[in-house]
Amino acid sequence: MFYRETGQFKQSYAADQAVFPILQDRLGLALILLVAFVVVPLFGNEFLLASVMVPFLILSLGAIGLNILVGYTGLLSLGSAAFMGVGAYAAYKLSTIFPGVNILVWILCSGFFAAGIGVLFGLPSLRIKGFYLAVATLAAQFFLQWCFVRISWLYNDNPSGAIEVPARTLFGLAITGPSATPVTRYLVVLVIVVVMTQLASNIVHGRIGRTWMAVRDMDIAAQLMGIRLLPAKLLAFAVSSFYCGVSGALMVFLWLGAAEPSAFDIKLSFLLLFMVIIGGLGSMIGSFFGAALIHILPIVIRGLPEALGLPIAAATVEHLTYLIVGALIIFFLIVEPHGLARLWQIAKQKLRVWPFPY
Amino acid sequence: MLYNIFIDPFVQMVQMPDLLVQTLWEGLVSGVLYALIALGFVLIFKASGVFNFAQGIMVVFSALTLVGFYEKFSAAGFSGHTAAFVALILTAGVMFVLAMLVERVVLRPLVNQPDIILFMATFGITYVLIGLGEMVFGGDPKQMIASELFLPSGSVDVEMLGGLVSFQKIDIAAAVIASAMIVGLALFFQKTRIGRALRAVADSHKAALSVGISLNQIWVIVWFAAGLVALVTGIMWGARSDVSFALEIVALKALPVLVLGGLTSVPGAIVGGLIIGIGEKLGEFYWGPLLGGGIESWFAYAIALLFLLYRPQGLFGDKIIERI
């Protein structure tokens, strides 16, 4: 009744091809951004900001990166956590070698290092496909993680073997290090994530994105149509790793504050893959849904017994969390194998014709 | 530098052949165990096209169930061997129930979905099994009931090539049992009615359905077979070290084995396992120190990657034919 495009006439091709052609969609997006930028920082408590929203946004960014590779280009990768690690270590090295330059510059630059490494490990993708490629990317995962442990230059010979984030400021406000407040960190992450999501959305809606999707749907057919596979696949690896790298740098600098190599282990890779698949392959909003589900659900499950006053031991809660998350993954896959993004689409479609059934 | 990489390791090999034999033997044994896990993967992949990530956790889960049952029975007053074998049978029963559940709850609703969705679903199974296993059996490492199952312990020292080479008896037993199991599976696949049905399903789901083979039944059988392989693997690994969730990481080692041999090939899983196991041990022993050690974590993947670049479908995999 209220969500309907009736009467919205497009007078130019640009308006017709917009990502959000319906006015209500644009209003909804504006509302979400308003809530994210104003309401959450004003009314959110420290726990919500530091332990829920910041990780959620950072993981969403990583999921977008992986979605570009898996969802849009159809290249299965299990090495995304390692590329996040490359971003984190690159940002750390750069910020300690050149302390004068603003930290945000280095966080964004670290993405280029991750992209370089990503291209290198993406080279076999021209020959190897499917699950075989997934295992090849595992080589990247384990090799890079080994590098983070063994090459002491990467963590400045720190005896603990961990990277610790130096305190840095922007316009006089501390944004990294222990003195940064959750609100500032949240806002910094939010700005970066919003800008990069917009950028990714533009890429996948443009010529490059169409190239990727053609490669995903059938690479030989794409090749016959004049798409050069090597540049297309390597570009996908580069962009994907760039996003993962920035997300890794953000993870260490604005969320964890310090990280050991084990922060970037294979579990994180799998978590990102979960997010992408549960959220919806080849969908920007799906990456956010997936990250929200996978990150926030365990927090909720862990908090529930306490909130309800049930006397359950912490260890049992941990095991139950595993059990429930696993069951939910299967449940969601059965209900909607195309992910939460598809559910969202169906809901919108239903809303469009509401109150009529069709 | 070049000398250290290309010549020195070989000089060492020739100078100390006893060490070489020892390393080869260790590689062979871990290769056999990798091959066992990979075998479980291949069985399921061939019959249902599912890349079963849960194989690793099935190994842990079956081993934990076995030990858990044994503890219950020995507490109830049964003697060691009886309790162990009753527990073994009951564990096999649990694996059968698990196979039925997986087929009914996960596979049947997801039939005809893309591979990656099924792959993810097996992740869900992994999580459920981790949660369930830790809740029921606790997270502490457990002792495998090796001697109660008549598995030997101790080692045999053989003097050869100017040195002592020691063979763990349990390793020899593992190699023998694994070989027996592989032969048994091969016979089962080639000679029995069900085995033929399994091969038909592996070739083409639709064709198999059209000649009256029940896919659901075949899937239960295959998951049960993979569960039994997991149980044997669990016993063997558990006897070498403790039974704990750390074993799960071993499953990741089976992945390079798998792609090296080809996802659809049983002999491939075995040859791949041996190549990876031996290559890994040799690499760690002779080239590892040059790189600062610990290269075991990624060396297997590097070997697999190199082989894949040469043969993208693995050594024994079906040739990938692509049509427009």
C-alpha cells in the first residue's frame, strides 16, 4: 500500500538505471544511515558500540570483499582471513615506519598490499576451478599465517609475537589505541564502511561487475564473448583482497587493539564464508545480513540464559552456542538456499502487492 | 644458499640412510592416516557430490563416542575387552543413526542445490557435532582404549643401514588395518550389489534414479560407510595421540590429499595421502630448518598446488570436460 512504485515516472535513463529506482527504497536507506550515524552513537552504550556494532561493520566489509570473489566471480576462496592479516600487518608496519602520516591513509593503503598478495595467490585460478581452487587458496591461508609467525620483521621483533596498535589521532581526536572512545572508533569504521560499500556497489553494477558475473555463470562462454579471463579473475582477486585487507587493518586498529597471528586463522576464513553464503551470494545487503547473523547471534545466545535468569554454566552455554549456530546454518540453508538477501527480496515483493496476495 | 637448498639435503640423505628410512616410514604412516580421512571424503563426494567438511569432526566424534561408551560399560562392571567391543558396536550404531539423520534432515531437503550450499550445510553439521560432542563428553582430551581393542603398543627397533630404525607397533597395525580396509572397500564397491548401485549413483544421479536405485538409501549407506571409516581413523589417530578436538585440524590436512589424488578417485586418495605424508615429513626434516621450521603447516598445500597446476583435476580425477 505504501511501498509501491506507482506514479514514480522516470524521465532519464540514468534515473531508470539507478541502484534504488523506488523512492521508498531511497528513503529507507536514508533512514538507516540516519540511525547509524546519529541514533546509534547518541543512545548506544559502550557494549553495543564496541562489541557489537564495530565488529559487525568490520566483518561486513570483509564479507563484501569475499562476496566479490565468491558471489560475483564464482571463485571459491578459503584464504580471506590471511588476506585480512596481510592488511593488518601492512598497516602496522607502515604506521610504525612512517608515524607522521595519518593512520587512515595507511589503513586504506594496506588494502593495496593485500591486493598484491591476493593477485599472486589468485594466479592459479585460471587453471584450477571449484573445490580444487578452494584448497589452493588454503595454501595462501596457511603459508601467510606461517609468515606472520616466523618473520619477526613483520611484528617489529616484538617478543610477544603480537602486533600492538600505536595510539594515533585525527583532528586531535584519538581514533586508535587505548584512549580512543568507542563512539569515535564506531564513527570512523562506519564512514569507511559506508564509502567502501558505495564503491563496491558501483563496481559490481558497472561493466566490471557484469564481466565478473559472466565469468561466474560460465567462464568458457564468457571467454567466447570476448572477456579476457585472466584480467577479470585477477581483478576480482585484487578488489576482493583489497576489501579484506582494509577490513583486517580496521579489525586490528579499531576493534581488537592488538592481534596475534592466530586472530587470522582458518576459522575466520570460514566465518566470512558463512556470512557470505547465509547472507546471500552476489548481494551487497546480504553481506551485512550475514555478518549480523553470524556475529550477533552468538552474542545473543550467550546473553540469553543470564537475561532469563537460567542457571547454566558458561562452558555449557558455549557448547550450546555451537550447537544452535550449526543448527541455524542448516535451517537457513534449507529454508532459503539463496540466503537472507533472497528472503529480503521476497518480503519486499510481498509488501509491494500488500494487502493483496498477488 | 643454492647449495643448502638443492644439494645439501640429498647429501644428508645419502650419508645417513637410517634417518632417511625413519623419516620415510613416519611419512608413510601419517600418509596412510591422511589417506583414511581422505577416503571418507571421497566416498561421500562420489555418491552424493557433497564435499563433506564434517568428515574431520566425525573422526573426533566417533572416537569420543567410543571412549565414552567404554567408560560407561567398564564402570558397569564389564571386563576390559568385552566393554571395548560392545562399545565399538554401539558406536557403529551411533554412526548409522547419524548417517540417517544427516540424510533425513540435511541432504533430502537440500537435494539439487548448488555444491557450495551443500558444502556449507556440512559446516553446519560440523558445528552441531562440535557442540554436541563437547557438551556430552567434555572438552578434555581422552585416552584411546587401544590395548582393550587388542592394538599393540611399544616399538620394534630394526638395525639397518648402519643405524637403528624404530617402528611403532601401533603404526604398523595402522598401516595393516588401513590397507585391509581399503581392500575391503574396493571389493565392496566392485563385487556387491550395493557397491554397484553406489557406482551408478556416482556416475549419474538421474540415470541411477531411472533404473530404480533409491538415492536416499544410497546416501544413508554412504554416510554410514564414511562414518565407519571415520571410526577406524579415530581409533588409529587416537591411539597415536589423545582423542581431542585438536584432531579436527587433521581433517584440513586431508584436503590437499584429496585434491592431489582427485576428488572422485579412491586410489587417488591413497596415493595422494602417501605423497603428501612422505613429502611433508621429508620437507620438514630436510628443508624445514632452512626456513625456520614449522613448514609442515603449509607444505602439503604447496605440494598439492604444484600438482594441481600441472593437472587441474588431480592425479586420478575424472577429466573435467566443459561444454557450452
